[in-house]
Amino acid sequence: MAIPPLLLQTAGSLVAILALAGLAWWLRLGGMPLLRSADNVRQAAAEIEDCFLPISIALDHQGASALAADAQGRIMLIKRHGNRFAGRVLTGAAKAHLWQDLGQSALEVDCGEARFGRVFLDLAEPETWAEAINRLQHGHDA
């Protein structure tokens, strides 16, 4: 009994795909990283910008994003981007908006860069962070 070449090719491709998927799983590639602790946020902030040392951190309850402030008063917005984290140090162009629904509050942050997009954070004390972000619009007096 002859096996059709297309069936052999399909079976071979399936075996190769499964082998590559197994290798990726074994090497722990891919996945969705989470910001689970302040140390995770510090590490992500250091990878995004050298010498950014957070002294105040707010973690999103789902672990997909965070806010971090340093001693100079700079605020960094960090979000998951694929299987890595991306972030921006917020400027006066940033805006924060509080969303309230049935006693729950969430924060929407627009860093002012269209390509970075808006980030929604479900965190403790969103009012404090919204005020600090919106205060960046007024600049600093020398």
C-alpha cells in the first residue's frame, strides 16, 4: 500500500511543529510575564531607563502594568508589550483620568505618545497617582 506524498508531507510538518513547540516550552520561551512585586517593577524600570530608581510603586492588580516614581519626582508608566515590558517617563503631555463605577476606581493614563497608547490600571489609591500625573502638566517652578 502506497502512502500519498501529501499525507507524508503533512505528517512530517505536524511532527516538526510539535517538536518546535516542545522545545519552546522546555526553554520557557514566550508566555506572558507579569509584574508581581516591587522588585519586578524595579527590574523593568531599570531595563527601560538606566538610573531610574523607583521609590514609590503602584502595581496593577492584574500584573500587566505599573506606575513608578523616583526621588526626582519623575513618574514612569510601564506596560506589558508582547512578552516584555515597555515604559515611558511621563512628561507634561501626560494625562490621567479616573474612572469610577460602583465604588471601584481605575486609572487611565495617556502618556501623550499615540504609538504607546493609553494604559488602564486597576490599582490601590488611583486618585493619588492621577493627581501626581496631572500635576506634571503644570511644570515645575525654578
